[in-house]
Amino acid sequence: MKLSTDNPHLVARFIRSFWAPTTRSIRGWALASVVVNAGITVTGAGVRVTASGLGCPTWPRCTPDSFIPVAHPEVSPLNMAVEFGNRLLTFLVLAVGIACWLAAVRMRPRRVSLIRLAWLQPIGIIAQALWGGLVVNTMLNPFTVGMHYLISSGLIAACWMLYARAGEGDGPVRKITHRDVRRLGHALVAAVFVLLVAGVVVTNTGPHSGDEMASRFDLDIETVARLHADIAYVVVGLTFALLFALHVTNAPRPARRAALALFGVELLQGVIGYTQWFLAVPALLVLLHVLGSTLVWIAALRVATSLRSRGPEPSAVPHSPAEAAAVV
């Protein structure tokens, strides 16, 4: 299949973006995958705060007799529509993931590193969908619900790495910041992940379980919330330390901007977190908090990838015109 590069038609350009990809188009698909995976994470929280977790009480069918919503005496039509709508979004996420995979496979010259990263998307999305079935079949067990969120976080990381690696070469890592600064950045990403795990524990201990039949962790909500806040202070402290280190070492501007963006998102997330606590955890603020946690994770990943770069492989460096003529 060959499409004219001069064809301005929107559909043709869309097909070419993954069938005859460029670096720009594959990065565009990877970034789109970050967005849709983050989006379904937030809509999943919407399912929980609207008590629609068992709106479709079976899986893979919505009801025992139908794959699509039908009247059910024990389920609200609204809850069923919310849960089924979130299930449908999985197909959008999968479609974007497949487009990323196609773009990586058809990229020329062939880059094995991108293909490996791209494979994680369709595989991960299918695994996530199967895990979603386990969430329903275990009646929203807090462990399975929490893992559902963390798997999404892993998928977001894979998508971001594809985005970052597509903009680099496959040569050795180039040190654009001091070794200790990079270590601090890696420690920061690890701390943010621990913060996400702590947030999952708080979420699955407090209200908004997704359904009145769902179980909760048998923990003291105030204790786990304080632990979550303490970890957040560590994350903010590490971010401030990284900002300072990048400034005094005169690190490249993209790295400083990434760290500053992370610091700003963390502060906004802290405001949302404390506000929802003092207002008895209203549903809307829970949604904003989940959105904020997802943005903190993406911003932390951006910081990590901004602290290093890769050039082209030595064998991939283009020859001069004279050398190229000699080879011919």
C-alpha cells in the first residue's frame, strides 16, 4: 500500500501517520496513548465515585444475558450506562495502542527499541481489560481495584517512554546532567510511585468504594491518610532539591522546565488533597485528585527522561556526500 505524500486529504494523512510513519507521527501516537490511558484512569475513578462499579454486574457481558446494557431489576440504568461507557473506552485505548504498534513496526529505518516498547501497549491494554473482569468478579475487592489503577500507571509509563525514545536515537546514553542529579531524579520517580501506592491504599480504605456491596481495607483512614501526606512531603522535598540541583549545575533548560512543572502540579495536588479531606471527600474533588495524581506521575516521568539523551548509533551516522558516492 502506497499513499502519495502530496495528498492533503485528512484521511490519507491519518493513515500515513501509522502506515508510513515519521518520527513526528509516532511521537504523536505515543502522546495520544498517554492521554487516553490517563483519561480512562480518571473515568474509572468516575465509575467509583458514582457508585457504578457494579453497574454491569458481570464480565465480559454487561448483564448475565447481554453484552450491552439492558433493563435489570437490581441495577440503576444510570449506573449501568456509566460502567458500560467506561468499558467502551477500552476499545479507544486499544485502537490507539495498536496504531502506536503499527507505527513502530513500519518505522524506517527499523528501530527494535521502539517496537519492544510499542508491544507493551496492546498487550498491557488487553491484560488491563482482563483484570477489569477480575475486579467485577471479585465484587470490587479493594486489592483488585487498586491494582487496576497501578496497571494503568504502568501503561502510562510505557507510553511515555515510547514518546521519549522515539525522539532520540539508539546510541549510548549521553550525560547531560551530573550523575548525582540523575540519581536524584530516579529517586524522585520511585518516591512518586510509592506515593501512588499509598494513595491507592487511602482510596480503598475510605468512602466511594464503587458500590455499597464492595469491601474496604480494614485500616484506620486517618492513619493511612497521614502516611500518604508524609510521603507527599518527601516527594515535594525531593522535587525542590532537584530543582535546586538543576539550577546550580546550570542544567539544560528542558530539564529545569520539567522539574518546575512537576513542582507546580504537586502543589496544586496538595491543595486539592487537603481541601477534599476537610470537606469530607466530595466526589468531584476525588475525581480532580485522581486527575492530579495521574498528572504528577506523567510529570515525574517527563523529569526522568529530560535528564538524559541518546544520539544516533555510530553506524547510523550519515556519510558525507563524498563517502556516499564512494560507497555507490
